[in-house]
Amino acid sequence: MKTDLPRLMQERNLDALVVFGPDGLGPANSPFAYFVGDAHVTMGTVIVKRDGTAYVVHGPMEREEAAKTGMNLISRAAYKFPEILKAKSGNKIAAEVELLKRVMSDIGVSGRVGFYGAEQANLAFNFLNTLIREEVYEVVAEGEDDTISAARVTKDAREAELIRQTCRLTEDVIGATRAFLQSHKVDGETLMKSDGAALTVGDVKRFIRREAATLGLTMHDCIFAIGRDAGIPHSSGTPSDPIMLGRTIVFDIFPSGPGGYHSDITRTWCLGYAPEHVQQAYDLVMQAHDMAEGMFNTADFTYVFNEAVCDLFETNGHRTVRQDFETHSGYMHGLGHGFGLSVHEPPSMSVKGWKPDEKFQPGTIVCNEPGLYDPDDPRGGWGVRIEDDYWFDENGKPHRLTEFDRSLVVQM
């Protein structure tokens, strides 16, 4: 949470954080989105002091948007950037370094500074090298567990509510998609369009994108995979595949919504009917899902929940990634992961020993997504995954944020 930043900066001996824009890059610049939210601050730079005081440096066209962030405002115009640029003979990197130095001096920042945000690698390299050469600050290069990422591991009630809102909107898209499928006539085993052509995965995904956009969600893609593709966990689906009865459809959708926060929801459908072996796999996946949900707590390491799911699947004759890292069937992934401004964030629920030991904390947002797959089953490839989202409140109690019906068979 943002309230953890002063403590984290103190622990890491950081005097300030500098986070460069632009916004609008989604997960690619989630550190910047963490501070500006929905405000449109394309030229902005965020500066956070060790005591938690935050500033946003903004251009003259964006003063109203910058004000929406609630941070202290610093106008680039007040520093007469064109004059700085002229004094630096048109060298934009040198001018931007000089602007930052003046701003940081005015707000009393010196010492150890961490830098974050999205920028072209060559520009970022030259900018930071210039700062290092001038020895104005000690430029701190943090690793994967940087200060902002550590703060983002937990979410406050406001962030959880934004994610809950995204879940509701996402579930509206899922419901509309199910109704869209049900609206089509069936010829033999194939869903047909009004022009007499088969309905395809590509047709359905175009519908999904339109629905998401209508509801204000941002979505670059989703997984809508049928048959054999459903048996490959991260296959996004083959656009030309026809939609047919009795084949498993894995529908995994993870758009961003209010504040840039994501949901991550998966449903598995069989239109009309489900083959017996698919129904059995679905029942076992739901048993694993409900078991894990019932186990969630803030005392055990997160691998405990995944290990229990591995035990269940292995006992019932399915291979797991714990047994064979290269398995192409069975349970091929971890039980779930955190998310927020990015679709994948810490913590994770994986095989014991594969990642550093983690525990859920008050404020954790995580998904629960057990699955079973067999793309090469001679009866026809299939996959089953059910994914719901959870928030651990200030007392460490988990709350499911997703509500959409998890039934396997969709009546046609």
C-alpha cells in the first residue's frame, strides 16, 4: 500500500523515488499509474520523498489532470524549460536533467534516489548516466523487489473496491458473451451465423472486444480457446476455429478498468452438453478450487495451498508440474498469483522451493485458478480452468470478489 512507502524507503535507505511518465502504457508503466490513477498526465514525473510527501511535475496543458491526482503540483512552465533547453544547446537529456535538479533542490531532496517508470532504454540509460556523472544524487538501481513493487503487493480498501468494480464489469462481458453464443442457431454440432457461415473464435473475440470497450474496459486480448487449444493453458485461441457443441471452451479475460486496475477471471464452458470425461475433470477442478479457497489464510506459506491441489490431482491420476516440469497434460501451472495494475504481481502460489517463501497479507489480491488439461486426448483435446479473485481484508480474512456462475454446461 502507498502508506507503506515511508517505511519501505526508510528500510532501504532511500531519500526519494522518481517515477517517469508517460501514462497510458498500462502495465508497461504501472509504477507511474500507481500514483496518477485515471488522470491523463502524459508529460508527468512523480517525486516521492521519504516522509511520503508526493509531487507531480506536469506540463501546462495538464494542470487540471495533474490536480486530480491529489499530489502536490509542480509546473514545468514555472521553470521555463525552453530557456533551460537553449542554455544546454538543445540537448534535451541535459535539459531534463537540469530541470530535475532544480525541482529536487526546491523541494529539499538529495542523497539516495531510486528511479522508476517506462522509457526507451537508450534514453533512460543516457539520462541516468548523466545524473551519475554529475554526482548530484546516488542513483540507486533496485532489483525485482523494488520499493514500489513491494508497496503494491498489498491493496487498501479503495484499490480493492476498484478491482471489485472491474470484476463486475468483466462479468457483464462474460454474461453478454454467453448470451451471444446462445443466440446462434446450431446446424449439426456447429453454431451458425445468419449468413450461413460457421461462427468462429475470431467472431466471438471481436464481440468480446466490443462489449469490453462499451463498458469502458481496456483489453488488448483475452483467451477464448476451444477443443485442443483449450488444453494448452495460455493458447489465446485460433481465430478460424468453429464454435461447436460439446467442446471445452476456456474463456480467460483480464481487462483493466477503473483506476487502471485489472480483474482476472476464467470460466470453462461446454455448449449444449459435456462429455463424461470432461465433466469428471471439471468436478475435480471445482473440488480443488473450493478446497484451496477454504484453506486460504495469512499464516501458511502460499505454496501450501498449491501443494494440496497437487496432492489431490495426483491422487486422482493426473500428472502435475510438481512431478514433471515438462508435462503437457494434467496440472501444468501454479494455483494463482497476485494482480492489480498488472495482470501478474506477487505473491504466487507455486511448487514448494520454486520461489521465495511468501505469505498472504492483509491487503493481498490474488486469483485462484486450478486447471486440468489434455490437448492430445484421443477423444478430443480439452482443458478446464476456473478462476476467481480474492481480497484479504485488514483482518486477513479472504473475500471472493467474483460472482459469475461457474457452471460447465451452457444450455443452447
